Amino acid sequence: MEIGIDSFAAAIVDNEKDNAIKSANALEQLLDRIEHADKVGLAIFGIGEHHRKEFLDSAPTIILAAAAAKTKNIHLTSAVTVLSAADPVRVFQNFATLDLISKGRAEMVVGRGSFTEAFPLFGLNINDYDELFSEKLELLLNIRDNEVVNWSGKFRPVLKNQAIYPRPLQNPFPVWIGVGGTPESFVRAGTLGLPLMVAVIGGETHRFRPLVDLYREAGKRAGHAPEKLKVGLHSLGYVAETTEQAVNGYFPGYAETFTRIGKERGWPPVTRQRFDAQTGEKGALLVGGPEEIAEKILRHSEALGGISRLTFQMDNAGLSHEKLLNAIELIGTKVKPLVEKAQMNAPN
């Protein structure tokens, strides 16, 4: 199982001056964390895409390219690319360039995004939410698989015998589909034979099993080999030396963030009781000490019929750079070896 980190490049925003300087420092620290994740042997680091004041990831390929120059082995991906609001030609060119810079370590996870601010920003109609994604994904895969493209659609000018460059080092270039809880999204990924990244940010992870089964069945019906139908899990989490330290360190910022987002979406305020349920045995949050989290990752994998990738999203709770570095250290040096040892010793 590949284990890694996802980040939304949280900004430090307050009412004081010098927010630009704070943003520059936040990005410098983010690059330090990516470099550290590489040094401790993590497999993947993903950068999200948002167009909001509290995040600095509106141009994720630029952050990933800077990280490519500071790392050697770790794979660098989006988490996710909001394809519905982007031009697939430019998306492909950006990631192909990143793949060349990183010498074949680039990937992308494409999705429709969990926020909607990109649609008015780029002059798109939110009512075309799914149709935009479907058409643009078709074009992106066409570009990936063909150097010269002939294509027509509803939302973009026709491409006639159009060569698209540069070409990436990897062939085919890895494209995952990021999904939430919509059955149609799982079926689409399976039908296309694309690896699946499931974002489970609340509830109980095992409840996603029927949707993952839908994905695998759709892939089987479309004739794709089982080993091609990879499943990854994106989870909110934080690892400290002990469970008590992790829970007490993570809860205040988590509660503030998700209570604020909840006001936009109609969610109730976060309570400690609900949080404790989420960090329990079946809850989605991966918050605890190394041994506890390794065991929980294995339970999540079993509950979903086996996963090939797990990424932690940790920078949504106002944790300091030092605490995030320490968590990355623990994930790389303790959690990852525990998971690998358990999988090695598991009966076939």
C-alpha cells in the first residue's frame, strides 16, 4: 500500500497586515514538508485546487514543480484538479511538463471539486456541473492517449488534427478519478478503467463499500483487469506520539474549520462527542498514535475490499509547521512500516 500526504496549502489569514508575506512563508513551509515526506519514504504528496482566501493552491502544478526540484523519489499529484472548470489541453500540458521536470513522478487526480467558487470565477454555469466534467474528462484522456487529437464537444472549440505538446515521460500518464459519494462517479471510473481516489472525510468508512463494489463491477463489465482497478482513500487525519496528544492537538482547529464550512453547507456545529465518534474504531478520521492508526488503516482497507493508496489530509486544523513535520516523520518511520509488516505477514 502506498501511503502519503495531501495538502490544500492552508493560508495564514488574519486582519493584520503582511498577509502576502505570511503566504510566502506558508508556501515555503509546505515545500519543506514535501521534501521531508520524500526523505522519510512516503510514496505520494498531493496538492489540492481551491480558489478561496484560506487556501494557496489555486495553481497546484506550480507548487508541485517547485517540490519536484527539492525531491527525488516521491510521486507528486493533484488532489484534485477541478477539471470541470479547466481547459483539458492546458491541464495536460501543465502535468506533462511536471512529469518531465520530475523525471516521471507526476500524476493527477481529476474531479469536480467540493467547492463551487471556480464556476463563476471562470464563467461557467454550475448547472452544467456533471456534463462539463464528463466532456472534459473525455478530452483529457483523448489527449493523453493521442499526440494528434481530433475532437468536438459542447463546451470547447473543435480540435482538428491538432498536435498537443509536450508529451510526458510516462506512457500512459497516470490519471485517477477523485470521487465523493455519488454512485454515478464510481461507475464512470470503473467503466473507464481509471484508478479511483475516494474522499471519506466523515461518517464510517465501511459504508462506502457498496460504492467501491459498484466501481469494481463496472470495471469488470467493461473488460478491465482487476489489477487495473486501484482504489485509494483520502482521509482527514493527524498522527502524534500518543493518541491523547493527537486528539487534543487536532480537535480545536478541526472544530473551527468544519464549523465554519458547515455554515456554508448547512452542517451542524462540530461537537467533541461527534469528533470522538469519528476517531473511534469505525469512524473516518485517522487521528491517533502510530500503532492505533496503522491498525485503523488496515481495517479501512479490509472494509473496502483492499486499497492500494492512503493519503492523510492534515493541514485543515491550524496545526503548526513543526507539528505537521513531526506527523510526517511518524507516518513515514512508524505507521508505514507497521502497515507494510502487517500486509507482509497476512495470509494470502
